[in-house]
Amino acid sequence: MSLDHGKCHCGQTEWDVKLNDRAHILCHCDTCKTLGGGSYSLNQIVPKENLKITKGGVKAYSYKGDSGKSVNCYYCPNCTSHVYHHQEVMGNDIVVRTGLLSSAKELKPGAEIYGKARSPWVKEVAQTFDTMPPS
């Protein structure tokens, strides 16, 4: 496991996270595309205890996920950069936005989820699952 540092766009919120792998999970779901304004988001699933906010803080809002259960999104209260989210169905695990890490350019694509919602011009770069991979 490696310790990586992240910060939001304005620098008000910073964090350290222990990643389980040196790879991004690309998510093509409509929610991630709406939140980030792009064709996909860059993420990794880690235990909640692997994330420590080291500067500033986060605010949260909730919505219903595909499962019908709550998803809580945590973001910088100033610039609204999305730091991580927690899906009720994931227990103690959270989804950290790896594109905001200082090491983001070093991480390779490890998998793609919600490939069924991929924009037609985006090429497949890793093993792809139509929704989530089987547990």
C-alpha cells in the first residue's frame, strides 16, 4: 500500500489516502459524468480508514444510487471538488477520486465500470464491466 496526497482545486481541502493498488478505476456512469463534467471519473475503492483529511474539511450531500440506497458525496465546501463518496451498499469502503491525487499521472487504468454508459468516442483502455464487477 502506498500513501498518496490529494487536494481540491482551490487548495482549501487536502487529504492523504492509502491506495490498495497503483491504478484508476474509470467510471462511465451518468452520475460521475454529471459530477465531473467529463466522459468518466477516476477512482479507487478503499476502506474508509485509509483516508485522512489533513487540511480543511468536506461537506456532504446525498442521493439515491442504482441500488435504491443512499450515496453520500463529500466535496470541498469552497470549490466543490468531489473528494470521495460512500455508498450505503459498500459497508466500510469509500470511493476516492484518484484524479485529484498528486500521483494521478503515475496511475494506470486498472478497470472500467458502467461501460454500458461509455460515450461512443471513448476507447476501452482496461477490463470493462457493464455495471459493477461481480463481488
